[in-house]
Amino acid sequence: MGISGWAVVCATGRCGRYPPISRDSAADFFGISWSAAGTISLSESPVAWPFHSAHRRWSESNVTGLPGPALLDVRGRPLRDLRISLTDRCNFRCRYCMPREQFGSAHRYLDREDLLAFGEIERLARLFVFLGVRKVRLTGGEPLLRRGVEEVVRALASIEEVDLAMTTNGVLLPAQAHRLAAAGLRRATVSLDSLDDSVFAEVTDTTVPVARVLAGIEAATSAGLIPLKINMVVKRGVNESSVLPMAEYFRGSGHILRFIEYMDVGGTNHWQLGEVLPSATVVRMIDARYPLVPVAPSYPGEVATRYHYRDGAGEIGVIGSVTQPFCGTCSRARLSADGKLHTCLFASAGTDLRALLRAGADDAELLGVIRGLWTVREDRYSELRGRPETSTKRVEMSYIGG
């Protein structure tokens, strides 16, 4: 049966295997028009319909792999990356993310029923892939605190054409890395802000020793979650003395060390511009000891500026969201643990997709909402930082995911 035929049976509810959709939805997504008599004509460029996985196994014909027109925002940026937060909880209290003063014993976290269920995450992810997303990253909080995390990894890994990765603090990787790899996780990024236990404790506000994070890195490497990226948030006057020791430790390891400027995500970290160590300074520090060579981006929209060691001992990257904004090529959407869609890391609010899901919205409605949000997207907070028009209220990193 041709695509117009499927449009007819699904719009009339006589399909059996697939969910009924409205005639308007069929017209929009199959590229057809209806006459007053109920006959149809097929347009030259129909768009494939991403049927709800509750009614059809998506893997049967890879419908999400059928390309549609690129979804661009107001500034011409495509939707290519999706960050999915699995939980707002974390076992660290990093001062730049979840300072204990605000996230102590009295803090109210999301209840379990407020979290997106794994099936809801998979359904939304498949819709995003249909709209052009090719990279999905699981975040938190600490994503490995989510019970049964390998289940959602397995579901997302079954989506063709998706590069699936995870960002974690690494502490739970020794027990979970091999299970995650077996479920289909391809790569991992581990946060590590210093090799010095005292500095690490000051940054993370935890008694966990650095050795446990290093054990997690070894477990991820053993499980094949490579190339492994190591993220170090650098804060002036706190851990800048750890820059060179970190570079020395990971040189020649095959891992990619990335230095991230301290950012004003949320408001609880009481960010000050003077606490930012510019990425250019980090590059000069390392280059003076181990000469570096600039490397071209590996794909459009890559956030890290990359450098190879001149002697061939690997590469580093710097992410300068404050001093070198990359808003102009940002292709990321973020889904919070309770199902709110944010189109910027520095957003002040999100759109509640969970409410739509639980109210019975079909895929056409959900796709329409996502399309509508992205096509009017104008976010460029880092380019406007400090100007009066930027909002002083921003969602917290532990909620939205990094």
C-alpha cells in the first residue's frame, strides 16, 4: 500500500495496527489534500509519519530515518542534539551546580511520578529524531542514580541513526559501565574538576576521593565507552592550579580532556564574571608546557574548540561559553526530568510536554508543539550576557542537565 493509502486508513480509523489520526494530521504529514467528496490527491513531497511506538514497533521499518525538511529556528540553526535529564538528584554537591546551602536536606526534589517514564522518554526521543536530531545525551543530576537506567539506554539505542552518550560524575560507573555498554550506550563523558583530593572536595563538596572517579573512568574504558571525554569546569582562584596536572595525567591516555568556563547557569551558584578563567588563558597555560596545534571542528555546531598536542599525545578541548559564545551554531534542545522542553541552557522556563503526553496528545500534536517552539527560537543568551534584556531568572543546571 502506498503512503496515501496509509493516510486514508489511519485517518479513517480502519488501520488496525496503527493509531487513528485526524484528516488534518494526515494532510500535514502525508502530504495529501482531501476533496469535499472524500477523495485524496498526493503531493510531490510527503513526509513520513512517525507512528506511536505503543501501536507499532518503530524498528520494523525505521520510519524515523526517513528525512523530512530541516527544522530551522529563526537564526537558521537546525535541531540536531537532544539532552535528556533523567533525574534532578545527584550524589555530589558541586558548588557551581548544586551548592549544599540551596540543595540540602530540606530541598524538595521531583517525586517519582513527576519524572518522565522510560516509555515517555523513548516516545519523545523518536519524535525528535524524526525532526532531525542525531545526537542524544543522557544527563542529570546524576543519571546513574535513576533506577533501571539501562532500560532507557536500551530503548534509545534501538533508534537508528542516533549517537547515544551519557554525562556522569563517574562514581557509579564501576558497577554499571558494562551493563550500560551491553544495553547500547556508545560513549560517556565523565566530570572531574581536579586530581587533588582537597581541591576536588572543595569544588564538589563531597568526601568521595578522586580515586573513585578514576576507577569509573577505567571501567568506562574497559566497557568500550570510548572515546571518553573528561570535563573539567575551571573556576578562577579555586582549581586553576589543577589545569596542568590534569593535562599531564590524561596526555597519551586516548581520552579527550575538555576545560569548561565557569558559567552562570541558574542562580544558586552566585556566579561572578571575575571568577571565570578564560579558555584562551587555559590554552596558553598548556601550550607553554606542551605545544598545541588548532584542529578544525569535527562537525557543524561543535561546542569545543579543539587542539592536538604537537607531539601526537592526544587532544584537548576548551568550551568558552562566556568569553567565546557559540550561540550562532547551537543546535541543542533540552528535556528536563519532568518533561519540560527548553531551547537554551540559560532558559528561564520550559514547555511542558509531559502534560501533553499524559493528556493523550497524539504524535501529530506533539510534533506540532516541538516544531512550533523550535521555529520561533531566538535564544542567544551568551551573546547578550549582562544586557538588560536578558532574564535574571534561569533554571538550575541540575534540573535542566548540562
